Amino acid sequence: MYRYDATDQRLVDERAAQFGDQMARHLAGELSADDLRPLRLQNGLYIQRHGPMLRIAIPYGALSATQLRKLADLTRRYDRGYGHFTTRQNLQLNWPKFEETPAIIGELASVQMHAIQTSGNCVRNVTTDQFAGVAPDEVADPRPYCELIRQWSTFHPEFAFLPRKFKIAVNAAQEDRALVLAHDVGLELVRDDAGEFGFRVFVGGGLGRTPILGKELCAFLPRRHLLSYLDAVLRVYNGHGRRDNAYKARIKILVQALGVEEFRRQVEEEWAIYRDGPLTVPDEEFDRLAAHFAPPAYQQVADAAGERGELDRLAAEDREFGRWLARCVHGHKVPGYAAVTLSLKKTGVAPGDINAEQMDVAAGLAERFSFGELRVSHEQNLVLADVRLPELPELWRSAREAELATANTGLLTDMICCPGGDLCSLANARSVPIAEAVQRRFTAEREHKLGDLSVNVSGCMNSCGHHHVASIGILGVDKRGEEWYQITLGGLPGREAKLGDVIGPSFRAEEVADVVEQLVAVHEENAQPGERFADTLARLGSTPFRERAYAGRGRHLAQERKPADAANNP
């Protein structure tokens, strides 16, 4: 993984000291709360429903065991002994004391971590595939490109106060696990006919209040022009993005207003001024960055096929291990190795939450089994990227003891869920209790039979739970001061990303688990052999699902109001 050089370390040390001074002046009454606000936001410090929340950056989801142990230590001393991993591959501390946040940031700097630009109207943490560098289906490792973007965007003076936040995702694999179409800019690493690396560039994606999938801006951008082109995109957005309405300030609104053709014309016009200037990246710089991500010292597994056979034998003898092997163990480009998900989705625990003891255990597992490194996934889990096949049974036993081996990756209970109204001041409704109520309806045996099926929960229209791209999406809405929940069907992540459709009027909290169970039952009763939930929905259409969802309320089809109207009048 990337290791700081002297310049990196000096920058984060100076920023930590600077923020400490700013906070001290504020506490002394020399800096008002309004003046402090933009400064604390660019250091990841929010004020939430019950107090401060500090969001810690984990660039492109890469963590060392040392860093994870530091996070565990910080949660014990400055928080309540746990943290929350987000879909942006960051970690949130939800209970730090306001005046102690500079000390936390200072300690983060000691292990090459920070909270810079994890909030505020700036370029946020760049994200990528949790299996980057080991995925069998990738064109090349995307992490050097993510690091390049990180270095370019951090403290970029021109883009420190954009109209709104700006998120970039990079994908280099056949399967898009980074969800590039739902980002302000999505980058897909490709190769042209001559073998040259470049990027297919998408712009104007995003979920939230106005969910829109990104549109192709450039079919092939040679990699040497990556930074100059991103600069041009951001300059056009910075100059023309709306600042009069926060709900219409994202780049997706600008692209929709101008049309992608006109937006492209303006970007090309801006880019022409300096496309071959100082931001042109030479091959030597790509080589320098790639050296940070050189493969670890893999040990040869003499008989990988034989080891796989032995694992299958053990799986047949132990059903629990077999389920874990099927759902939490993933392919690897090196024969004899696998990537492994450490699940943070045990029923009864807020999805994405991890306590300090589990952090320490996960750090130890990384050192024992995966060269001391971990990844944070978009789905709010942890990943060990380099595990030898013969060591999988021992890893499973150790992870199970720490409640990190729930065998539900990609299944219904592997929910993406925001903190919701329990913590977030923006939320209209609670998310975590809804997620738990749904999880408790489905046994392990049942959800394994269902196969791939996603249920995501958001507490408000900001869609931090990514409900729009779930098989079944649940959105908390406010209805005359009460918490209600809107249901969407048919969302898909990945390369074939699709936004789900609202099925009709919203439901009370106590109805949601019943509704999800009924929706799933329609699939179970009608699925053809091997058919996934998404396939059944596509074949049958949404009508039988809507009928079942509203049958218990005495509504045969919920056609009194069209779904589009329901979205505007929850």
C-alpha cells in the first residue's frame, strides 16, 4: 500500500497543528462558530443530532493493521469503543468530544492518516474496488491512479469551496464494484487497440434527492491527461454550478441543465488551454506510484486445485463453513490465494459498525493471513485481500470467534444502511431498527436459497444507504411529523446500474419488515430454477409485487396514486 513520503507527512502534520490552533482560538472566543464551520468541515468534523461526528479518511479503502489498531485505540480513548464504516470507505466516530478532535487528528497523523476533505464542498475521498490489485477480472490495478488523484486533489486551492461536494470513483474490472455511474465523476480504466491505458469518463452521476446515473463524457482519455482533464471538468463545474440552492448544486444538475453535449463542449474548450501543460503525467510518475502497490511476497501453493478440493470436502462436512466459503471467499488472480470478506453485518448490530476489540482482531488477522493489510468495501465490510487457500479454515475459526464471519456477503442481510435518525441530524427516520427488523425475518437457510438480493436502507433523501440501487430499497420519509418508509424495487449496482422504482405510498415503520417479506415471497413462489430476485422481477413486472405489498392494507394494487406521485407525496 502507499506509504507517505516526507512531503505527505509534513502536510498532514501541518494540517493537524493548524486545526488544533483554529480550535483553540474558537474555544477562547477568538473564532466564531460560523468562521470555524468551513474549517472544521474540511477536517471531517460535523455536528450531528447528539453531538460531533468525525469522519476519518481511508483513501480508496486501504488500511494497514497498524492503522486499524490506532483506530481501535482512538475509539476506546476518545469515543464509545466503536466506529462506523461508510459506503465511501471511510470511518466515522460518532461520539467524540468537540474539544478533543484536534488531539484525535494529531494522533491520526502519527500513522499516516487524516480527516482532510472528508466533508465540505471539495473533492472527497476517492473510492475504488475493494479487490483492487487482486481481482481476476481487472485490466490493471486502479490504486496507483487513485493515489494520483488523491495527491492532485488534496489541498487543491481552486477546488476548496466548490458549489457542492464532489466524489470520484475508479473502476478497472469487468464487474464494476465501485459503482462509477453513481458518482460526480466515474472513471473506468480501459486499454485501446494499441494497448495504451486510458479512461472512459462518466460525469453527472449521483443518488440523493435527484438520483441520476452518469453519462459518458469521454470514450477514451489517455492516462497522461487524467489530471488536466479532471481539472477542466471541475473548472466548468466550479464556474457554472449553482450556489443559490444546495439541492441543485451538484454537478449532476448542471449536466442535466446544459445537456451532456454542451457540458462536453465546455470541458473540451477549457481543457484545450492547458491539456499538454504541467499537469501532463509522464509514464515515470505512473511507474513510481505503481511501485507502492507491488505484489506482496506470495508463497507458492503447490497444488491449488487439490487445496480447493480439500476445502470443498471440509465444506461438505461443516455446513456453516461451507456457507462462509461460498459467500465470503472470493477469487484471486494468483493461484492458491483468495480474498476474504470479514462481515460487519451480524443481525443485531448496526450494519458497518465495528467495535474496538473487533478492530484489534481484524488487524491481527491481517498480519497473520494477509500481509498486514485490509480493505474497506463499498458494502461496509472489511476485506483481507491475500489469503492462502490452506489457511482459510483457520481464518474462518478465528473470524467466527470475533463475530466477523457472518456468511451473508451479497445476500439479503448484508444490508447497506446509514446511521439514520439515531445519529444523523439530516435524517427523517431511523434506519438501523428497520434494517434489524428485516434481517430478523430471514434465516440463514432461507437467504442462502434466495441468493443475490440486496436490501438497502436510507434515513433520508441523501441516500447514504444507496437504497436507489438495491433490489429492495427502503427510504425513511417524514409524514406529518411521523416516520414512514417508501419502498423501491428493481435497483441494480454495477456496470448495468439501474435506479429502483417507487412502488406506491409509504408504509409505517411496523409494516416494513412484513412488506419486505411479502415482496420476497412473490419471488420465492414464482422463480424459475436458478432465477434471481432481479430476474423474477424483470420477467413478471412490478404489478404482482405491488399487489402483495399492499394486500394487507386492503389496497389491491395501490393504483390510486401513481409511483411518481408517491415519490413527491410520501
